[in-house]
Amino acid sequence: MEIIGKTNIDFIGKRNIAFMISAVMAIVGITAMIQIARGAANMGIDFSGGTAIQLKFAQPLHIDQARAALAKHNLKEANLQDIKEGNKLLVKVGKTTLETGKAADAIEDVFKKEFPTNTFVVESSTEIGPSIGDKLRKDTLVAIAISLLGIIIYIAWRFDLKFGVGATLATLHDVLAMFAVFFVLGKEFNLLFITAALTIAGYSLTDTVVVFDRIRENLHKDLKGSMLNIFNKSINEVLSRTIVTSLTTFLASVALFLFGGEVIHDFAFALVVGVVVATYSSIFVASPIVALWEEKAAKAKA
């Protein structure tokens, strides 16, 4: 399926603008990761510790009524998510609100007192202590670092070191961009976000490898022209494929975002952002880095 025909866009020529945009996203993303490491960002209970309890009510309960009831009993900092299918309510409270182990009982008591005629059952209850949350936060950053190291090794083995570095920087760029967007919007960092970030890292790598495959083919053909022209030609040749793949994934992610429900709302939003950024980075980050490196190496040999 070819959405667009033959193109001749100077992607590499726009590298300076792209690098400036990427630098801003990377700086904000690094700031976000530092804040996460310090525990100063909007951390979910997965990382900060706390309690999450999901209740299923016999009758519909408006989220504003639930919030007012919790605030009346000194639980105004509770985070509520209304799950409309099945009259369900997800309540999250941080470790600073109540002692771990007591929060779930306190929440149940509030709804029993304030809504005695609207019975409910506890579908799930999760308690995460602060020490576990701290360990999860550190392990998450280590997991991201290990995944990036694995990318370097894989691409360096399949192509060569220059391509490995380019792919790794592009993937790191995508992860940092996702951290940046969530940090700026004040969204919650939790394990679902990390799942989305690592998913996009894999998607970005796949997209980048397709572009790199075509670049390698054209380099072996010994095409005439500068190294930058060869890279531009390669990107244009796979542009239609890149757009079709990215658009398909983007539409699926948007569908999840719009219709997937509150529980996976932020996860789907992270995928939407990630697909856009990953497509951008395979063209405007990974390829220009390798192109400039290859051109420099070619001039050195000459």
C-alpha cells in the first residue's frame, strides 16, 4: 500500500532544526528522570508507595460525591478514577495520607458510612510500602539503561558501531521525549507508563532498522553523490512504508486512548505520543547522526 509516490525531500538538510527540537525534548526528559529519581515528580503508588482499591457498587455513584465523602473524612488527597462500566471506582491514596495497611479499611469505612444504601464489594486492593516503591523506581531506570545497552550491541552486530550508536541515541531520545511530555503535563509516572516507554523503544528500534537496512543496501550499491544524498535517497525510498506502519499503529493507539477506559487512558496516551516521536526520530535523529559520522569517516579515508 503506497500512500505517497516517489519523493525527494531533503530530510538530512533539516537536521539542525531537528537537533534543536530534540535537544529541548531531551533536556526536559532528563530533568523529569532526575525528578523521578528524587521522588519529586508526580509519582504513582507503584513508585512512591500507597494504596489502590477498586470498588464495585450496586448503584451508580457520581465521582464528585465520592470525592466529597473522602474529603469529609480527611482523605481529600485521594486520586479517583471512575470506571463507568459496572459502577466501579478506583481509589488511590499515597503513603503520606495514611499508614500502609490502614488506608483500604479507612476508604471502605467512608463509603459504608456515607452511602449505606449503596452496597459495594472490593474487587482488588493493593498495598505498596515506600521501600518497595523506591526499589521499583530505581529498578525501572536500570531496566531502561540495560535495554539501551542491548540495542547498541544488537545494531552494532547487525550493522556496525555507527548504526548502533545512532539507533541507541534515537531510542533514548524517544524515551526522554515521552518522559518530557508526561512531566510537562503533570501526568502520573507509574508502571503502565514504563511499560509504554519500553514498548515504544522496541517500536522505534524496528522502525529505525528498516531505514538502516535500505541505507546499507544503497551504500553497498556504491551510488554516486555525497554520503548525505545517499541517506536522503534511502529515507525517501522507505518513506511510504514508514508512514503506513506508523499511521496504522497511531490509529490503534488513538482507539485505545478514546475507547479503552480510564484504567489504560494514560498508557494509551503514552503510546500515541511515542509512535509520533519514534517515527520522527528514525528519520530526523538516527539517520542524520549516522550520515554525518559516515561522511566524516569517508573524508578521513580520502
